[in-house]
Amino acid sequence: MVAGTLADAGYYMGDTMMPATGANPKGFFESREVEALNEDLVRTMLRPTLRERISRGLGILAPQPNFADAPAWGKVHWLAILPRYRDPTVTPAKAARIAQITDHQPFCIKDPRLCYTLSGWRPHLHHAVFICVFREPAITAASILKEVEQEDYLKGIRLSYRQALDVWACMYAHILYKHRHRGEWLFLHYNQVLTQDGLDKIEALTGAAVNRTFPDAQLARTKAHARPVPRPIDRMYRQLCALAGYTG
């Protein structure tokens, strides 16, 4: 939703934008170029280390989703479960693709895989600022499971609630414990993006005029439910709320 508020502010977001869907009728504001590049970068992180195999064997980390059963054309690796000590391998060819995107100034790129791949983009992000939007882990997990169930590009993927929670946990662990200590960051709960105060913060950080009519509370259709969240994940959520100044 944040990227949508900036879509008319003069930023380059990509040459080929992902189309809107029934699940996201206002659009994703994500480009095919960024998506494909980050897919390639995440693939370099999938081979498990011994430490990962032990963590999965002990049940500390959920199993990786069955990506081999997904359609070959599907961009599915935003569902990867990758611990925070993993980084992508950036070849000269991939670095050139990153540079081709970031040479467009100013740019605004959005992709959930950036949680995992940001270290590979860093050499090309000289004056970038960062906005991290989050929701409750249980709500996010429910939304992930709904997408896996409904979207054709995810046909064949089998995902449990525990795996969906670990997708949330691993992505935000990369941000909390690795990425946020470099650069200027703004943390926002999804609900804050629906407020004038939240939009003011985006404007103050970016210096851009945001579209204040874009956020739509009706799009937040996944509601809270009673499914449990492990304490370590709940602590991460509380830490994100503290960084965002969110008390809702």
C-alpha cells in the first residue's frame, strides 16, 4: 500500500509492472524485472547449510516449501524460509541487472524478497531510504495460506501454518537483526498507513507528495484469529511495533 501512495510521485518502479488481481485489486506496484532478479538471488540461498539442516531436524526452523512442485513459470521464492545469517550470491551479471534498475533516478522498488536479498543490492543504494511495513504474524500467515490456496502460480505448493509463520519470522529477522542498522529506516504497521500521521511520516522520510486517497481500509480483509503464535515470533512483532511507535 505504501508503494501505491508514491506511484504518482515521479519514481521509477520498473518497466513491466505486475497486474492487479482479485486479492490485490489496486495493484502490487512491483515490477517483473525486480521480481525476476530477486528470484534468481534467493535461489542462490536455498542450498541448506549444516546449521540449517540441524535447525530443521530439531524443529527450530520449519521445512522449506516444496518449490519443485510449483509451476515452472511461477515466481514462488517469496515463500522461502531462510535464516538471517544467509546472504545471496551476486555474480557480475546479477550486479549489472541491479545497476540497470537503480540507474533510474529516483526509484522506488518493492518486493517481499528484498528482506532476503537487500545485502546484494546495497552497493547500488547510495542514497536510498527504507520503509518496512508489517502486520500481525498470525494475520500475515493466514493471508499467505489464502494466496497459496487461490493463486494459479502457487498450484502444487503445500504450506502449513507453521511454515507461513516462519516465512514472516525469517523475513523480519533479516530486517531487524541485519538490515536496519544501515541506512535510514521507517517502520510502519499496516494500520498506520491508513492514518494521516502514517502518511505524514512517509512524506517526511521521502520528501515526496503521497497520494492520501490511495489507502483503503476495505482491502485489509484478512482478520485476526485465535491461532497461536510462538513467543519468539510474538517478541519480534512487539519489537517491530516499538520501532513503529504502534500501540494499536
